[in-house]
Amino acid sequence: MTSATKKFVLCLSCVLLMLSILVKPVSAIGVRNKAEILKEIDDYVKTNMEVNNIKAAALAIANNEEVFYAQGYGTFSDGRGITGSTPFPIASLSKSFTALAVLQLVENGRIDLDTPYASYFPDLTPKDERVRAITVRNLLNQTTGLNDKANPDMTRSPQYQSLQEINPSLSAVKLVHDPGTTFNYHNPNYQYLGLLVEKVSGQSFSAYMEKNIFERLEMNRTFSVSTTRQINENPAIPRGHYLFFGYPVSQAEPPWFIDGPAGIVSTAEDMAKWMLAQSNGSLLSPKLMEEYHTPGQSSPYGMGWIADKEEHVGRTISHSGIFWTYKAEETIYLDQQLGITMMFNSGLTTFVDYRAFIDEIARIIRGEKAEVPVLNSRNMETVMTLLIIATVLWGIYSHFRIKRSNKRLTAGKLIISSLGRLLPVLILLLFKPLVTVMAAGRLFPWFGLWTTMPSLIIWLVVLSLVNVTNGVCLVRLYCAKRTDMGSDFPVTR
């Protein structure tokens, strides 16, 4: 070996050594014992379910080119165990499936992303001419100019029963923004896409999904429904719950038309196959696949996914699924070829961090330590219970103190005190509008607000009753002493 060759080999060895140090492995799974990883994951999931009083859940993990884990946790109400093949509603995780159906038809030349939606439905006669400018891409990116105020979704009564009923809403609606300018998360956008799939393919939406996606990916236990009633009536699906002071309460999901944006029911085993398909090239051409996983022009929301890029994990696509009695979370780390989905039979609630399940499981897989959130349902509901008890005790103490007090009480002080006491009442009266503002324009029914935050609502009611009761007592005392004094001068009490 010549001197030059030796130098070349030495340099090459140094470069390879540096790369092995600097390049982060795709996954820690390859160098760690799988059984140890799974035990750590199981322990974490069970502990986090326990502190949040979640009755049943299913977990899917896809890694590189394999289904790494598909497991169920908890039981049905009759004691049957949850398994990796137990079906759960995935709610808005369905949107990425609907987007894929549209892109398949784009690839076949039957849909154009930048063609107006109305051009596929010549019978549309919108009052707002801007509706004619809404493109298929706008629907996918949720930039149609529609929101729940302009076009009711969960609060619509009666609810739709089929996709064929939805287009007249576009004829009557007035857009709140010009199409393509503003992101507004709005479920009906994906109902229109479901109807477009039906129109272009000549099949019902559920039949198209079954033949072109579920069968193709061998998702044999996955199916699509039109309404939440079909979920409630299916005995194979664990009954949904909401949490009342942290305790699970069995509850039927309220009536809601979900075909297109939220109607898919799947299993952990099938969702693992779905996540694998995001990187194995089996779904779309590379160009369309790249577009499928790309953020939108107005927000990270692209085509049925929230697309992002994080410093330490690279590109991700994710989505949450929300019902009032079911919840689902999914994140796929594209650069690490790792996907995690969890489905729960408890719904959106103020004090349960469902996202933490995904984040902490990913940490375990990377060889890091998982942490159960301190702000969990058990701890926070204990705080709320103590707060309600303290509010009642404070109210009783204040009531007797008012009656025994001899401090001066003027009309001005009475007015200021009354305004402060009416604040919780005002919050209750404006509760729905306040939540709508915090939820970026989404409208929620009272049932949904109740199941999401019952302890907070009860505390506000208790605080309002205490304040109103003591306020009335103050007014009566003030009036009585003014009568006794017989003058307009400030009086004592």
C-alpha cells in the first residue's frame, strides 16, 4: 500500500468515524432489547391511563418497515379485554384518508387541485359569488373562507344524513374570508371533498375508501360510517366516556354527521399499516406524496395533515381526532420512519393531555425517560374539588360576616361590590362565545362544553350562586338600614 493510499484510507476512516458520531440513528430500537422497550411503553401507558381514569385505549407503533407494536389496554364494560384488533373511532384522523382519496383521483387525472370545486357541480347557485372561487386545494388546506359561524357543523339541527344533502349549504352561505387567504379549521370542507370523491368516482364514499385504500393496504378491520349513531350501535366498539371530576361516565356520542372529515373506525393493527404506507411508496407517486406531506400556504395545515419540521426529529405529519366521548392522536416522524397512533374511549377533556402519550412513547423509543404529566386528571380534579368546597365555605362565612358587620356601606361601595360579584355570572352567560373565540371560531354545543369541562362549569355555577346570594343579602341590608335611618346619608351595618 502506497503512502498516498494509506493517507486516503486514514482520512476516509476519520470521516466515517465522525459521521457515526454526528448522525443520529433513525431509532434506538435497533440497538436496544425490544422486550425492554415494550415493557417500558406498557408501564408508561398503563400509569398514564390510570392517573387520567381512561378505561380503554389502543396503541399502534410503526418503525422503519415493520409493524413494531399493536396493543390494546383496558377492558370493555362487560370485562372483555381490548386488543390490537379492537375497533375505535379515529375522528378527525380520517381527514388524511379523505385527502388521500382526492389525491388518488388527482393522480388519475380526474381531479385538478386548482380547479374550482363548483366546476364539478354545475347545479350550484351560490348567493356569494366567491364560493365559485373555492378550489379543491382550498378545501384540503382549510382555506375556503368558511367557518362554523357561517356554515354550522356540530350545532346544525337537524344533522345531515348523507353527503348528497350538503351542497345546498354552499348555495346559501356567505363566506367570512376570501378563498385561499385565511386558515379556518372547518369539518364541512372535508364533507365537500367526500362528495367530490363520490361524484368523480361514481361510487359511494365508503365504497371508494374500502376498495381503493382499506383493501389496498390490507386494513381489513377498518371501515367508514356516516353518523355517530352507527358508532353507538356497533357492539364491537368500546363504549365512549366523558370524565366527571375525573371519573369515567359511559355516554353515547351525540348525533353528528361525520362522513368525510371524521367517519373512519380502525384498529391499532390497521393504523400501523396506514403509518407504514406514508413512507413505503405504495400510496402515490413521489411528487404527489411530497405534496401530500407539505404544509399549506397559509398555515402548517396541508392536506389532511399538520406538517411540521422540528430541530431534533426532522419532518413530522400529525393530526388529532376529537369526539366528545372518544379521542385519537397520531404523529408520524417521516425522517425517522417512526409512527405512533393512540385511540381512547374517553373524549376531549380539559385536564387530560392526550398528546403526552405520543410524545413520551417517542421518547422511550429514542432511549429517553418518559414522564407522566403532573397536570393530569387525577391531580387537577382534586384541585377543582377542593376549590369548589373552599368556595362554598367562603360563601357561608361571607354570608354570616355580612349580617354581623357594622362597617359603613355606601351606595357606591354597594355598586362596585355587586359588579365584582356578577363577574362569574357574566362569564357563564358568555361561556359559549368565549370558548368560540378561544377555539378560533369553532362553535360547540352545550353538551360538548359540559363533557369537556364539567368541574370548571360546576365551580363557576357555585361561585355565581354564592356571589348572587351574598349580593342580595347586601342589598337587602342596605335598603333596610336606609329605611331605619330615614335619610340619604351613608349608613353603617
